[in-house]
Amino acid sequence: MADTFRTLSCHGFDSRLQVSDFTQTLAETVREASASGDPLCIQGGNTKKFLGREPVGKPCFMSGYAGVTNYEPTELVITAKAGTTLMAIEATLAEAGQMLPFEPPGFGVDATIGGTIACGLSGPARPYRGAARDLVLGITCINGNGQILKFGGQVMKNVAGYDVSRLMVGAMGTLGIMTEISLKVLPTPKQTKTLVFECSSSAGLKKMTSLFARSIPVTASAWHDDFLRIRLSGVKDSVDAAAAELGGEFDPDGDQFWQKLKEHRLDFFNGPGSLWRLSLKPKNEVLPLTDPYLIEWGGGLYWVKTSRPPSDLIKIAASAGGYITRFNGGDRTENLSGLGDVGMRLNQQLKKGFDPQNILNPGRLFA
Amino acid sequence: MHSLDKRFLNEIKRVLPSHTILLSEEQRKPYECDGLSGYRALPGAVLLPDTVDVVQKILALCQRYQIPVVARGAGTGLSGGATPHPEGVLLSMARFNQVLSIDQVAATARVQPGVRNLAISEAVADFGLYYAPDPSSQIACTIGGNVAENAGGVHCLKYGLTVHNVVSAQVVLMGGEILEIGGEALDNPGYDLLAAFVGSEGMLGVVTEVTVRLLPRPIAAKALMSSFDSTEDAAAAVARIIAEGIIPAGLEMMDNPAIVAAEDFVSAGYPRDAAAILLCELDGGIEEVETDVATVSRLLLDCGAIDVRVAQDESERARFWSGRKNAFPAVGRISPDYYCIDGTIPRRMLGKVLAGIADLATQYQLKVANVFHAGDGNLHPLILYDAGKPGEFERTEALGADILQLCVRAGGTITGEHGVGLEKIDQMCVQFGAGELEQFHALKKVFDPDGLLNPGKAVPTLSRCAEFNAMHVHGGHLPHPELPRF
Ligand SMILES: Cc1cc2nc3c(=O)[nH]c(=O)nc-3n(C[C@H](O)[C@H](O)[C@H](O)COP(=O)(O)OP(=O)(O)OC[C@H]3O[C@@H](n4cnc5c(N)ncnc54)[C@H](O)[C@@H]3O)c2cc1C
Ligand SMILES: Cc1cc2nc3c(=O)[nH]c(=O)nc-3n(C[C@H](O)[C@H](O)[C@H](O)COP(=O)(O)OP(=O)(O)OC[C@H]3O[C@@H](n4cnc5c(N)ncnc54)[C@H](O)[C@@H]3O)c2cc1C
């Protein structure tokens, strides 16, 4: 699509912003929706439709708006239109020996970078290399008034104005439709090695948590089905030295394991029942769970499969100072848990501040 | 005399002991400015609470009486963020100076906002841990001020800024409500309010507790110093190192005037005749550091370095860094006054922008020394001037504004780490359009509907920008840059 220069003139002064026809048309759609009050459902690759609360509204397709708009490997920054697929971005980065440090799950080949950032999900490397929100540098978006706005930029350090770009991460499209996103990228480690240890969850957890305070190049950890796996990444000598120090067996299928864990293709995820996600501060004691579970993120994340009502899980999560979300399957009408009254009120007001008519993905994040 | 409502003061006296309410001019004077000393105002009163409960009561009263509030940490800010409001309260958070708890398992520390940046690393040193963001002001500045400014430091290239190293915070909102944001889980429900607070310059709430993420001390660290006979070559070397897949712990550049000033001050062993030096620190495992030192040395020579030196021991490493760490005071010795600019640009524009700055300096007949975070593209041109000479400060400010516009045109930003405050409020009109500013105001309103926290800072009003932009022709140049403004 041809990008054109337009001068947006508002409030008596001009701001020059490069705006594509697509974005301009989309902004028009949002302005119409805002006037009529008819909600819009922002759709990327439609790979995460299970996530969050029920989507409603007229679909607003983003996947046609695709392409990397700027990538300069020595800047460690990639900028892409929001409908670009995650796979396309990963392929572009791989050619230059770089990667998205937060290893986002795609849950399907059509996943877009817009949907990825809107969901704010991060993969196995999260505790060690940062989350989606840590790597967002800037965005262009359309708010609920149909205004085309640009926040942050393509530089590592930027403290001009509030950090609206990061606010969009995990907002599930309820604060704005992102049309372009700039992300920090990193060089792909020269070497990775996965170690596997046969052990109880309790021993596995203790080993995982012990790594936080040690200078060891860990980039993933998970315990499941009596096996703890630890991934090391870096230059060859350091990885080898760390592997020797940690012991365990070398897992030749390690890369595959992390890929399957990230995309939820391990057998565990196919078991019966809904999939629950418990997020908490890493601790040394294993949670008292009776249903099948998998621990990752150095003990900061539990996945639980169960068909039972969530009341026990909610209690267990709360007593561990964490919170729980229904990730996939079952009743989607529950409201967001884990926010206090003040927090909930501010979340709702913030939504209003960005989308006064409540037309962008209404109710997808909370009622 | 102070200008505050008597009834308000009487109520304040009921919640705070009298020795923590500073009212006389003599007592208020030390608070009249932060690190940007060109901007001054006497606050109506200075309050020194030391419990969260009292902060809540103060903010409730200020809301009720519609009294502006400016929070203050150590007052080292460089953009006037802590400049007092003459009709308001200056809320000093300095007495909140306790490290509350340290969690060795999760590698986090819960601290009060008045704890100094360096004091956190000192408190956790026995566990082999440290707090990574290290602003040059780290012996003095507070973690509350760091959160408010999203402070960075030499090690941020590899380890991130404040926003990447703070996991949760407790804040008191205008009106007195407590809000917990973020959390010690690795992700948290709802919008990322913590992201909105970090870097919000005291505009959204008063931070009363901060939990930071700690990192294990790297096993090995080595510093290299390389000298160049052109700044362009040095700038190219920065890109080459990154392109090789190496992220140094720190990658700093100094140009000739800065080198000479630092050398005269601390004798760091810098080559006085070099056009630029690059200081590069590599850390990690022993093997990794050895490999990286060899690779980086080779790249630097490839890029035209005339000399590359690897620090042979800890004392030499400390000496290499001493020149960089003392660069600001060193420049302070060679000029009666200096003004520190803080723009960020894409790395690939370094050479061009440095040349542009030199041109502008010539045009304004002022000297500029450059000391900066090259790895992040975060520039700190120091403009040398003499406030005693009529018109020189105005020329300096105009040159600073032009440098920031140059940064924006190069695809960068008007502030990398020092914040907007009062200082760069007009440059915000260059960086953002009306829509973005409206969105910022809408966000501010969610947390502080009456606009009582730090009024007049960080985000300009639309009318102010309309006025500012009317003074400018397009393309970012003043009609007559040679003429003093006001
Ligand atoms: C005609 C039609 C009818 C449908 N009916 C139903 C139905 O009855 N029930 C049902 O469950 N589903 C239905 N769907 C699917 C539903 O539209 C999707 O679940 C929804 O579009 C969200 O897509 P997603 O979450 O898979 O998108 P993903 O691309 O996976 O995105 C995930 C999240 O990110 C948001 N997002 C994506 N791109 C951006 C962006 N650029 N900026 C901001 N936010 C973004 C999405 O809105 C979503 O919240 C229907 C779809 C269509 C086309
Ligand atoms: C010599 C020197 C070197 C410097 N080097 C660096 C550097 O390398 N990197 C860098 O990023 N900065 C640097 N700075 C700038 C400054 O040190 C930082 O901005 C620092 O974060 C300010 O902390 P402070 O405690 O002094 O805050 P103050 O100056 O007191 O306040 C700064 C802002 O924070 C707000 N604030 C303070 N405490 C709170 C609170 N508890 N709740 C809410 N708001 C609050 C204030 O209202 C104000 O807006 C340097 C400054 C100097 C003087």
C-alpha cells in the first residue's frame, strides 16, 4: 500500500506524521464507530480467539496491513506494520542472526505482531531476557476517538511523555488499534544447550529458583513429569562451563521441547479440562496442587489442567500471592481477578481515557 | 512569607510534628531548585513525612484545599522536575530511607522511595547481588526519583533502564488512596500501570515503596579503552560491535574537549590528542569475557582505532571509568557554567548528529564537549557558557533547543533519561502533535483529575504548543536563531 504524506492539522497547529492510506481509512472506521457506538473487534491472525473474554463487535482486519518497515540490525530495532506475521518477523531477524528476546508464542502460523503485543504473552525466556512489555520501544496506534497517535520511537532510551507504548502491551486491543510497532531485538546466542534432570517437582523447583542469584547463562527452565529442563545460551565456552557446573544430562531434543512448550504442543496441554495459568512470585515450596501441572519461568508460572471449578485454584494462587487466569477452555464470562478495588476503578477509567465510547474490543479484557 | 491557606496549614500541623513542617524562608531555601539550578521557586511549605499513612493524609488535605504538590527525592534531577510550586507543598521523601526486605530466592528487594540508588546495591552485596541501573548520580539520587524519571546509566545497554528493573511499586494517589502497581509475579492482571508510572515525573502519584529486581554480580568484567582520530570512526565502531552480536555492559564515548577536561581533573590515562575515545566494558562468564575482549579489540582496530588498551587489573579498570564518571565535574572546572543536553538518536546517526552539533556550536559561538552513552545513542552534549556574560545563557538555551530538534529530525527524542520537567516543555511540542498531547492529558486525568501533582511540567498544554509552534517556521528552525528569545 502506498504511503502518503499527510499533514494532520488539529487545534491550530500542525503535526507532520507519515500516515498510510490503510491507517487513514481505519481511523475513519473508528471515528464512525465512535459516533454510532457500534463496537469493533480487532482481528490479527485470529490465532488467540480463545484468550481473554468473549470477543464482540464488527471485525476489523489487520492482517492485510503487513510488512517490515524498518530494520537496521546494528540498531537492534525492528519496526513492522501490525499485521505482519510473527513468522515473517522471526524469519527477517534470523537472516541477520537476531531474534525477539521474549520468544512470544504464536499459537498458529497466522499470528500477527499486533496480536502478539496486544496479548503481551512471552515465552520460556521471559524471566531471563524480559517480557513483551520490556522490548516495546514505540507504536503508532488509533485510539477510540479515531486519532492517529505515535508514542515512543525507534531508540532504546526515551522518556518524553508517558510510556503509552508499554501500556498497550497486554491491553488486548482495548486501548487502541496498533498499526505499527517498534521492538528491541537481540543477537541470537551462538550456542544453546538444554540439560535434563530426573527429579521431583520439589527438587526441580529448588534448582530453578537457585539460579536467579547465580551468574549462569540460563535462558529457560521448566519442570514437568519428573523432569527438570534448563536451557543455557551464550558463547560456547560459557555454556559448556555452566553445563559442567550444573550437571544433569544433555537433552538432544531440547530445542524442540522449548518450542513445544511455548506453543502448547506438549501432550500435557492436550489433556482433558480447561487450561489455567497461575502467575506468582518464584518460591521454593511447590504449590499444593492435585491436578496435573507444569512449572516454568524459574517457578514463576504454573500451568494447570483441570475440569473442576476454579475455587480451589483461586485460593491456592491467592495464598501464594499470585493470580490465576483461565487461559483456554470453559466459561469466559468471569471478570479479571487479582485487581483490588482501586486498581479496577483506575483500569476502567484508563479505558475511558483512551476509548470514551467503549468501542474497541469492549469487554475482552474486563467488564 | 509563605502563601498557603491558614486553615490548610492548621490541619497539616495536626498530622505532622512541627519540626517536619518547614515554613521559614531560611528553611525552604535549600529546596528552591533541583539539579537544573537555572529554575528556582520557593515552595509554600516543605513537608517531611516518614510514614505512608501521613503521606496519605497530606495528599487528602492537598486535594481538599486544592494545593499543588511536588514530590522530591534527592533533588538531583536535571530537568526541573522537582522545582517547587510557589503556592504549593514540596513533599520531601528523603526520610523514607529504609531497605524493607530482601528476597534472596526471587532476587528482589523492597525499599522505601528515599533509599539512594547505590545504597540498594550496597545492602544486597553480601548476597552477590546488585541493582543494575546506575545513573552517574547514584551516590545521591533516590530510587523514587529514578522511578519518576526512568533513570538510566552506563550499564543500561545490557541490563535495561529503571522500567526493566522495577517489578512493583506502592503509590499514593492525589486524595490519599493507596494503589499497588505491578507485582512480584512475572506478569500481572490488568493494564500495565507500572509502565505508565515509570518515567511519569511525579505527575501521577507519590511513590511510597518500590520493589526492584536484583541481578547476580557477573563473574568477570573487563574494560577496554580505544582512541580514534575521528569521531566518525568511533561512531562506526559502536555499530560494528553491536553488529557482531556483542552487547557490552557499557559503551561510552567522549570527544576531545571532554577527554582533555577529564584528564586534567583525574588523570585517567586518556590520550589527550585523540579526537574521541570509546570505553567498552564486557562482562559475563570468564570464557565469554575473554572471547569478547579479543573480538572487540579486533573490531576496534578494524574500524580505525589508533590504540586499544585492555585494563590489566581492577585498579586500571576503575581508572578508565573514573574519567568518564567524573566528566561532568571535570567540564565544570574548565568553564564557569555548563548545560547538559540529553537527546537520543538511532546509533547509525551518531556521526552525522555529532557533526551537526559541532556546526550549530560554531554558529552560536559556544563550545560543546560530548560525553555520552554511545551504545544507546543517548547524547549528552555539554554546552560551556558563562552565566555572567549578558545573553550567553539565552544563547546556550537556544543552542540546546536546536540540538534537540536535530535529534528529533534524526529519528530520535528530546530526552533519553533526564525527563522533560520544566526544561523541555517546549520541545515536547516538536516531538508530539496535539493528539498525543491530548492523550497524555487524558491519562494524567485518570490519576490526578484536578491536576495538582507537579502542575505545569512534563506535558505542555495545547495552547502553549500552539504559541510555541507559531514562533517557528517549519523544518524546526527559529526564524532568527541569532536573536535571543523572550
Ligand atoms: C464474522 C466473524 C464472526 C466471528 N464470530 C465469533 C464468535 O461468535 N465467537 C468467537 O469466539 N469468535 C468469533 N470470531 C473470531 C473473533 O473475531 C476473534 O476471536 C477476534 O477477532 C480476535 O482475534 P484474535 O484474538 O484471534 O486475534 P489475534 O490476532 O490472535 O489477536 C489477539 C488479540 O490482539 C488484538 N489485536 C490484534 N491485532 C491488534 C492490533 N493491531 N492492535 C490492537 N489489538 C490487536 C485482538 O483484538 C485480540 O484481542 C468471529 C470472526 C469473524 C470474522
Ligand atoms: C551529576 C549528575 C549526573 C546524573 N547522571 C544521570 C544518569 O547517568 N542517568 C540518569 O538517568 N540521570 C542522571 N542524572 C539525573 C538525576 O540524578 C536522575 O533523574 C534521578 O533519577 C533523580 O533522582 P532524585 O532522587 O534526585 O529525584 P528528584 O530530582 O528529587 O526528583 C526528580 C523527579 O522525580 C519526582 N519524584 C521524586 N521522588 C518521587 C516520589 N517518591 N514519588 C513520585 N515522584 C517523585 C520529582 O517530583 C521530580 O519530578 C544525573 C544528575 C546529576 C546531577
